[in-house]
Amino acid sequence: MNAVTDILDASPAGADGEDRLEFWLELPPGYFPLPLDDIDDTLAAAEANLRELAPEEQQPLLAAVVGTFMVLLEQLQERNGAYCGIGWHTAEDGTVVPSSLVVSIQPFPHKRNPRLVIKDLIDARAQAGEHGQVDVVDLSRGPALFFESVLTLPRPQLPGQPPNEQPDAEVYQLQALVPAADGTKVVAIDFTTPDIPHGPRFRAMMVLMADSVSFTPPPGSEDAGQTARSISQILGGLAP
């Protein structure tokens, strides 16, 4: 994938091109992309290959993991998911930090001031009782909303074990919401890691990713590549 890539063309273009759900985004290195197209065939091929390597006692677990991924990816596809990746990066103390990165786009029916769109998004979170750190930041192309929180999630049920045997898990999540200048589209970038202490070090990466979002084709790849290099320098560690 290039540094600047058209990662979503989810709907056909109308005569004037305004109906295209299309945007450009710079993705950081260190992430392994999961399929959001041809999900069934891709995961079936992956499972067949993994079965040749996995020990016999791990076969039921493998089937459960692949099934979980299939449900997750199909839900992301239905919700205009554009990218889903799993990553590993090294922290300053040498710790390997696992994380997931999900990018999606949400269309809105009417043109609005992007700041009003952000206000509505903040109000929606407040009404839903969601708690976290909220920041509105003016980026080079306009305002963006950042929501930082620690979530409690149920652990998936493992084969051969009773339901809810494992305690719930806490994860760190940082979400960036970037509206288009006319308020008709919002790009959501979700970073999640179970390594809560190291989660905040990815704030700079998320700001750079949000600042790279464009709803029109970038004029060239040279300037965009500079941001991609900055993200790489911040992350360091494992290559994709």
C-alpha cells in the first residue's frame, strides 16, 4: 500500500461524483491488514494454511478465532469499514505493544459546518453515558475530535470452557473523528491496545493520521510521504 492511498470507494459515483464515499489516508507501518473484501475466501485460505502448522490440540481454538474474525470483519464491512489492521510496536522500554487499527467512514445527508458535526458527536457520547478525555484540535484541513478512554470488554469464550469464565478485560482506546469541510462525511480512526500504560504514546501517531485525512485527491505523494516518515519515526520498532 502506498503512503497515500484511496482506501475506500464504497458506493458508486453519481453523475457529479458527489455520492462517492471516498477519502485518502496515510497509514503507519507496523500493521498487518485484515481483509474487508472477499472475507470468506480469504479467511478460509488462511485457516487452511494455519491448520497445517497448528498442533492438534489447538485446532478448536483456531476455528474459534477465525470465526470471531469473520463476524468482526463482516460487521466492519457493513459499517463502511475501510481498513482493519493488527500491529506490534516496540516501546521505549523494549515492551512489544499489540494494537488494532480500524478506519471507517460515515456519510451524513446534509451539508453542515464541521464544528457543528463535532458538537453533535460530543453530545451523542454524553447522552450515551460514555466517559473519557475529549479534545477538539484544529488540524491543517480543519477541526477533528479526539476521544480517549479505557473500555471494559468481555473476553471471548474459548472452546471447551464455560461462558464468562474469564474476567472482563480493560483496553485503551483512542478515537479520532475527522469531518469533511462540508460536514457530509466523517472519517473515524480507532486505535485500541490491551497495554493500557503504553497506549498514550500513540497519541502523536493518531494526530498525524487524522491530519493526513483528505476527502480530495492529494496533489502529490511527496508531501504526504513526509508525514508517513514522521509516523514511522514516532513508532519505531517492528516493521510491517
